[in-house]
Amino acid sequence: MIDKNLFKINKIRPVLIGLAGLAVLQALLIIGQAYFLAKGISNVWAGKTVKAQLTYVGLFFICFMMRQVANYGKDRFLDSYAYKETKIIRQQLLKKVFSLGPNFVQKEGTGNMVTMAIEGISQVEDYITIILPKITNMMIVPWIIAAFVFTQDIKSAITLLIVFPIIIIFMIVLGYAARAKADKQYEGFQRLSNHFIDSLRGLETLNLLGLSKRYGKNVYQVSENYRKATMSTLKIAILSTFALDFFTTLSVAVIALFLGLNLIEGQMSLFPALTVLILAPDFFLPIRDFANDYHATLNGGNTLKSIYAVLDVEEPIDNSDALTQFTGWTSTSELELKDVAASYDASIEKDALEGLNFKWQGYGKIGVVGLSGSGKSTLIKVLGGFLNGTPSSEIRVNDETVTSLNNSNWQKNLFYVPQNPYIFHGSFRENINFYVPNATDDAVLEAVSQAGLTSLLSELPEGLDTIIGEGGQMLSGGQMQRVALARAFLDNSRKIMLFDEPTAHLDIETEADLKETILPLMEDKLVFFATHRLHWMKEMDYILVMKDGCIVEQGTYAELLAQDGVYKEFVNEIRGGSENNG
Ligand code: ADP
Ligand code: MG
């Protein structure tokens, strides 16, 4: 019932042991409570004065209070533990996703897995704070109570022990049924949302073709099916709660009946009978508690699974023993590409990149231009080490030559800003400081202001603590880019920056605003800036013109314009489009 992924969480063992200890304490206190209460009552029944029972009543209350205190302490501890650990897991995940690179995330299906893992982290938090103590309680408390009941009345103890596995089996069967239904429901939900979005997208066309009515019916049918699936899941869930309550109540009643008969026949005295009766509901309580949150376990467990599936993905060969001399890009560092080629799929004859030659020393802004499909992104991926060069490629960094930059010494010095930077579900602060988790708020605010986000921040209801991303405050495309830039402003130690069309999906005005922010960030760095918007090229120190996976021209802006070659051609080709200068 405890899945083994749980044990991968940092420091979980001592926590589980602590929880087990608390469960034992809990069980002893429950027994104490029942014992002292029964003692007091049976003494009064036997004719002693109420006053003489004050000690028992007092002890009962002490047990009761201690239980509450222990519970409160446990909750507090688990909350902070879960918060801390899930934060660590989130960081591990982001780091992993970062080092796996965009190629991994873009692969069919894995994007989903990553999203699920990152967004499901709050479910893991619930899993730790809610489910874990319930599981440990369920595995410990009933047995201690049963053991104590054995000392009081063997028949009752046997009844308890017989009912327990029946309930468990019942729970498992219903759980499976509910799960199957829930899966089906989820499928239905996906179908519904896809269907709905498709219809919305195609509304105009449908209207033109006069099909909108018929499609309306179709949407109705799909949503109706979804409603039915939801209801049947609910039915099972309610049925299982009912069945569980029914069984446990029935077995308590059976025990009460036996105890009553024994009392009438004088085979038993009041005190043990009373103790057993008080304890019987507590015997079942942990399992009922657990069953109520069974669904949360499913989600939390699934999320844990996908989190560790991502964390366990093997990173492409990291030749981290290479580039050991490289400690960061400086004004004298050198990078040279010699006959670099790269391919996404070895079975395709033509490589995505071929025969790249390029050399650079020190800081500088290098523009990468070319039409869509010319290999700009591929070049950026090779430079980021997210895609390996073919074996004959030579990439020289200072005095060391490698075939691939998939190397932590290189990657920890670079920033990658894609077209759609990932904003994960988390606070505004966490989204900015994840390269530098220990940054002070002052530093974060400074980066926020440099990235031009101050006015957005002042509008956020909870400032830096506001949750953004999916399910939280949504940001516009331009704002997301600014968050990505703020990350870069905050960590100025990374001197290599790779931009892959960071403004491609923004309108011209937003882009112009953003340009003001980006330009200062590029000073004193090695920057590769891929774009098909030519007005950036004026700002670049050097330009690589790509076509069909090759660098077909390179030089400064002035040189390329003077050359009357591919770049000129390219400018003319693009000018018909969106360019405002060139
Ligand atoms: P650009 O960024 O200039 O638009 P890309 O670098 O994305 O161009 O693409 C260069 C070539 O590589 C294209 O032929 C494209 O089809 C191919 N390509 C790009 N990404 C992948 C991928 N993930 N898998 C296979 N081929 C790809
Ligand atoms: Mg691209």
C-alpha cells in the first residue's frame, strides 16, 4: 500500500519512523482513554462515589489532551517537512528538465509527463501531509488496540480480527472499480475538451458550411456521456463509503451484542466489556479515515511516479570529465565550430545541420537568421548541448575539443531563453529565483525591475508570493518572457546566453518594449540570438545566415549588406512580411 517511490523522498525514513512512533503513542493513548473512562464508569456502577473517580476522569482527560497535542504537533511538523521536501523535488525536477533540454520535453508524451510532474507537486505535498499519517495509523493502531482487546475479551478480539481483512478486501475491490471508472471518466473529459476546442476553432468554418447545428448536437452528446461517466464514478465512491460504514457499524454492533449477552449471563464484568465497547469504533477508525482519502492516494501516487519517471530519465551522455578547464566565459575565451553536423534521427540521410564552421573570441552578440526550417533552433540546441553533434564534429572551447556541449561545466554557464519559456505553477518569487534559490528579496526585486516587471508585480494581489502559471494568475506572452529574463538578470554569473526566437509570437509593440529590456542583458556576454525578425540584426556584432541546415553567409551587419548575397536576398524576401526595418 505504501509505494516504493515514497522512499526516494529525502529523509523520509526518519519521518516514517517518527510517524510510526506517534501511531504507537496514539494507540496507547486511545487505550488509556478507554481504560480510564471504563474504570470510572464501572466503579460508579459498582456503587463507589463519583468523587472517588476524579483521578480516573482526570487521567482520561490527560490522555485525551495528549492525543490532541500529539496530532497538532504531527500536523505542524508534516506541513513544514512536506513544504520543504516538495520544494527540493521541484528544484530537482526543474534542474533535470533543464539539463535534459528542450528536445526531451518536446518529444511526444514527455511534455505531458513533465507538466504533470511539475504541476502535481502540490498533490505530493497533500500525499505527505494527509495520506502518510493515515497509512501509518492504519498499519499500526488497529493491531495495538486488538492486542489490548485480547487481554480483555478474546471473543471480541477475534471478531475484530475477522472483520478487518473482510473490510480491506472490500475496499480494494471497490477501489479498483472506482479507479477503472475514474480512468474512463478522465478519458471522457479529455475527449470532451478536445472536441470542444476543435469545435470552437472550427466554428467559423462550420458556420460557413451550415453545420454548426449538427455539431452543437454532437457536443451535447459528448458532454452528456461525460456526465454519465462522472455520475457512475460518484455512485461507486458513495457506495464504497456506505459499504464501509455499514460493515464497521455492523461489526461494532455484533461485538456490543456479544458483550451484552455475556454481561446478562454474568460471564463478564462490566469493566472489560465497557473498555472493549469503547475501543471497538477506534479499531476501525484509521481504516475508515484512510478510505475517505483513497482517491488522494491515487493522484499523489501517480504524480510521484511521474516525478521519479522524469528524474530517472537518463541524461544523454554528459561528458563532464571534458571541459574541466572551462570555468566560465570571459573576454578571452574562444569557441570554434569545425565541420559541426547534427541530426535528430540517424536514419534520415540528410543531417539537420551540416558543415558548420564558425569561430569567436570573447564577448559578443551573434545573430542567427534564416527562414523557418533553416536550422536556427537546431544550432541553438547544439550550442546548448541539448543535441549532440555527429562524431566527426569538432567543437573547441579554449584549448579543449569535444563533439558535444552536453557537459555540465558548459551548461552551468549558460542561459537558454526559448520562444515560450516555461512558467511553472508556483509563486512569482519561485519562478524568478529558481537558478538562485537563495537570492534575497532585494535581489529578486532588483531583477524584477530590470526585467520591467515592477508594474505587474504591483498589481499582483500577494506580491512575490502570488501563485502564477497554470491555475494561478495567468501572464501574457510578453510577461512570461520578462519572467524568463528576470531569471537571467538575477543570475549574472552565466555569461553565455542562447535565445531561440524569444519574440516570435509577440506583437511588434510588445517586442519593441522587450527589446529595450533584452539589449542591456546582452552586454558583456556571449550571446546567440536566433530570430527571423531582421531589426535585431542591427544590434548584433556578427551574423550567421542559415539555409537548409548550413551557414551560408557570415559577417558583420555592414559586411553582409555590402555583400549583396544571401542575406540581402533574405532581407528582400522577408520585407514583404512584418518587418519595420531591415
Ligand atoms: P528553425 O529553427 O530555423 O525554424 P529548426 O532548427 O527547427 O529550424 O529545423 C531544422 C530542420 O530540422 C528542419 O528540417 C526540421 O524539420 C528538422 N527538425 C527540427 N526539430 C526536429 C525534431 N525534434 N526532430 C526531427 N527533426 C527536426
Ligand atoms: Mg526554430
